[in-house]
Amino acid sequence: MKHICLSIILLLTTLTMSSKSFSQYEFPLLEGPYMGQEPPGLVAEPFAPGVISKQGWELEGVFAPNMREFYFTTNRKSATVIGFRQQNNVWKKYVEFPRTGEIVFSPDGKRMHMAKGYKDRIGDSWSELKSLGPMFDRKDWGIMRLSASSKGTYVFDDYKSKDVIRISTIKNGKRQAPELMGPEVNKGEWTAHPFIAPDESYLIWDSEREDGYGGSDLYISFRKNDGSWGGAINMGDKINSDKSDFYASVTSDGKYILFNRSVDDKGNIDIYWVDAQIIETLRPN
């Protein structure tokens, strides 16, 4: 099975440029919550088909915690993030910038994490890209996504170390050195793209395992009362397909899961979403 992480990296650098530039790229009028889209049920479906999810590839769809901004990554000449903002109930493209890592927001919405870097919110804008420092900015680590909890815990992947996930907590106000997560998470192949719940009650990531439905599948682990992580649970065929499913995140209102799906073998990747109630159906009693 093709390495999904490597294939995404290659796509980010090799897809050909469209005949339309970003400055000419137009979107239809979008009004209402969730970019004007009808919310999904418990079976995953494309997000904004024909508007956001189109032929080609669209990655890493994520709403900011205020639910009035939406960002996704696409490609014309190079990987570029497009950001929308809702103003007077209408969604308008307001920013675009080069992708330097998968966007994951801190739960309070004040920080935009992008792999080893981050931007802080300044009014209605964002700061320049900053480094998380030498503890994370290591040349021998290949971080694609770093997710943060409300407590400041970081969970991140590393494709340069045979696809593992590490965790870094805060103790007595001090950032702790990252540690490998246990075998309940670091098992199988192409393990990557973690998302930790704001309250640290669960962790979602993708991996290719024997119990999967196709390529990479989405898995979830719930935090136990003693602080340890429970076994990996495949999130089921309402989310996972016979292709690769990956890059999951949960909206800050807790209602929906957004993720990516490889629609075919020709580089067509779309953003999908599904009702987050599916998390509760998987939670152990």
C-alpha cells in the first residue's frame, strides 16, 4: 500500500499548476453556519462538494474555534492555505499563504499551529510564523501535524522516525520533553496526523492496520480514569472506506469531524465530514 504520508508530500510539490491563479479563483456566495453547508449525519459525506471538494485535491479543512473562519489547503503551483471569514452571515475568502504544516488551532483560538511553527492571533489577523523552539525544531523529526489540548499538551507525528506519534505535557508549568506514545497508538504502518480533544478525553489519528477497511483508517483511543490511553478503536465503515482516510479533526463546537479521503488513485483527495456523535457510539461504557 502506498505510503499516504509520502504521497501527500509528493502531491504538495509535484501537481501541475491550474490555468486559474488564486487571485482569479472565485467561490460562489456562501451563507450561514458551516460555510453554508447542510450538516451530515452519521455517514461521512463530502464537505461543500463542487465548492471546496472538487476534482484534484483539497486537504486539511478546519474551522477556527470561533466557527467564523474556515481554512483548507489546495494546490496550484505549490501548496497554499486559503482562509475564509464569515462577515454579516456571508463567507468570503480573506487570506491565502504558503502551507508550512497542517493547521490545528489551540482550543482558545489564539494560536494557529502549523507543524513545528505557529502563528498567534493579533486582532483579526495573525502574527508572523514563529518556532516552537529547539525541543521540537529538530532536523531529524518530520512533524506534519501538532495538536494541542486546553492544558497545553502537544501530540504530534514524525514521518522521519518510521511514522510515530509523540506526546509532550506540561508539569508544574514547564514543558516536558516529548515521549513516544504507547503501542495502542504506535502500531501498524503510516501512523500520523493526531488530533487530541481539548479536554484530552480522546485522541484520533490514522494508521494502516490489519483490521482496516482499505488504506489508512481513522482510529480513536479514549483516556482512562488512571490517565492511560485505551486500546485503538477503528472508527468504522461510516467514516473509513476502501481507500485512505486521514487528517481528522473535530470542530470546536464538538458537532462534526472533518477529515480527508483519497477518492481515487489519481490524486483526487476531498474533504469529508460526519456527525461527531459517532465518537460517543465508540466510547467504552
